[in-house]
Amino acid sequence: MAALTRNHGVRFLDAGEDARTVVTPDFSTIAIVAEADEANPDLFPLETSVHLYGDEADKIARLGDAGEIGDAIDDILSEGVAGSILVHRVPKKTTRNEQIGAIVGDPSDRTGMWGLLDARSRTGVRPGLILSPGNTQDNLIGATTATVTAQGEDYTQAAPVFASAGALVVPTGTCVIEGGKVIGVRIDNAGIGITGAVTCTIVGDGDGATCEVATGPVANPVALTTMAVARRVLGIGIVDGPNLDRQAAFQWAERLRRDDGRYLYPIDPAVRRFAVLDESDDTILTRPSSAVVAALFAKRDRARGGPYWSPENQTSSGIVGVARPISYYDGEIDHEANFLVSTAGVNTWIEGKELFGSETLSNDSNWRFINKVRTENAIRASLPGALRKWRGELFTSHNALMVVKTIEAFLDELVQLGVVLGYTRYFD
């Protein structure tokens, strides 16, 4: 061929004729973001994702007994699952809001939950099931509005002074002055952890201005951050509900429900597990459900060979019961389990041991079921890697055919497995 470099003799040219095998990544690695203040800092440095397996007892022992990470791993191992686990340790803080802040972290610095964005490059392992047990259930209360009830007079400068007994962070704000009167109070910081009434006193060089403050709950920030990170890494966040009653679970879920809620699997109530404690009486602990549920996800994935099936209808091997009874009757709709799953969109436990529900917190009913979301995640994560072979190649009819054959082979296999009903592929 005149277009090729001249050669007198025999040579082989690689035409790139073969379709490529698509390899689905492992979506079963459980990523835990929490504190473990007695952990060995050399093996488990702060703000660094570390990979281990559940049967590496020597490593797990060096996490220490204090903090949530060790307990969460015990919850997982109690299910008889020696899974793949990512540990991301954050600093231990003295107040609840500071601890929540450490779990959320900073997206620019890749700290806290955001540190999982670097987990795959650091460890070679993809975070598939993301949790922070005990940190997603809070119904955090903050100031919502400050209403001026009397505008006063003769003001050239004024500032609102907020007070609330027991608040973790007291709100702050700014007065809006016009014509010597305080016409509004703008809330700059809503505060957090407010447990009672909030008062507002207007202090300035005028006289007579007063205001009233309304408070209300906000969406849990750890759960929201879990949602954002899970979307980036194509994982699923398993988030614990408030563990109070069905109405509290409904309201908690409604505040979290949004477009990217498809990446969250909510669970309520908490569970109870018998624990053997070092140098203490053995007892029955009330534990967040998320680690137990993550173990059931991983168990189902391993049993069936992929992330395409729902974890529900499995019974836990490690819990002795749940934190509150959930009513359930086969063939009926008037029971709490059906309310939680069908109305609130919150998965739960029935008969004290069986996982019930496949719900996400998506606004879009098309992504209501967790197995559908994970199947789509698997396809999105698998195909681009297989198609890298043709990146930069000439767009010949043969290369186009090989791309199509690669896609078809993978999706045909999913059809045979019964996890998708069919597909369409085309060049745009």
C-alpha cells in the first residue's frame, strides 16, 4: 500500500480487529467515614482512605476501641461478611456540630466525606457503599426567619443579638435600616443544634425596634454530602433515619428527597446487636442500621455476582432485634412497614430481622428502586473503560463495528442475566 511506510519483506500490522471484553468494577466495597481516635496514626492516618479486608484482624485491632469505625466494622463482620472495606478517619471533635462538620469535610481540601473522591486513586478500590453510621439521622434545627414586630425610630446603626439556651451555634444576622427605622432583619447564620426558643434583641443608637424569630429543621448535611459524593463515584450512600417514629422518618426523608436522591438508600429504625466488650460487661447495643445494611448489600452482590439486585428480603444474622417494633402483615396495606416504604420512601426492618424495601430518595419515580440505580451505575462505570481502546483511532467502518460489538456483548449478557429487559445502541 502506497500510504504505508515502504517495507521489502514480511511484516504484521495490528488492525485492532477484536471487540473488547467489558469488565464490571466491584461495587461492594464498604466505605466508612467516621472517627477512631485511638487508631494507629501510621496505619490509619487522618483524612486518608485506607483499604482493608474483614479478615485482617491485626489491622482492625489497630483501629482501637474508641470511635465509630471499629463498631461499624463489628456490625459488618457480625453478618458473616468478611468484606472489602475502606476506612476514612476524621478527627474526633468535642461538640456535635464540630463532629458533623468534620464528617462533611471540605470539597476543596478533599477532607471528610469528600476525601472518598481520592480513594480509588490512593487504594485502587472504588467506594461502592458509603456510610457514616450515627451521623445522618440528626434533625438539625436552625433559625428560618426573623420578623420585625416594631420598627422603632432614630436608628443610624443597629444589630440583632440572638440568644437560645443550649444551642450549639447561636444565629447571627444583620439589620436593614431605612429612614431611621429597622425594616428587616436578615439572617446570615441560621445556627445549629437549637433546642428551644430563639430570642432577638435589637441593639443600636435608636429605640423601640423588636423582632421575633422562627425556627425549623433542615436537611441533614452529612446525608446531603453523602449523596453528592456517591453521585461522583457512582456509589450508593446508606443513610440512617432519626430512629424516633414513622412521622419523624417521613419528615427526615422529605427534607432529603431531591434529584440526586437516587444515590441514597434510607433505613429506619436502628438495630440491636449483642456485643462482647473488652474489660466490661457484655451487653446489647443499639446501633445505626447502615453498617448492617451495607453488609447485606455486599452479601447479595457476592452471592449473585454483581450489583444488579436489591438487598431486601434478606434476614440479618447479626442483630437480635430492632430499636422499635415495626408492624407488618402479609397481604395487607395498613401497617407501619408499608407506610415507611410506600409513603415515606424509607426502607425498614420487619419481624425484627428482615430487610424490607428497595427505595431511594429520588424525586424521579424512574429511579425509585435501588437495584435499577446500581445497574445503571454499573453500565456507566463499565463501558467507558472498555471503549478506551478506540480513543484517538480513525473512525473507520471496522472500528465502528468493533465499538458496537463490544457494547452489544456486554448488554446482551445483562439481558441474559435478566437485569435489563433490552437496549438500543446507535451512533449519534
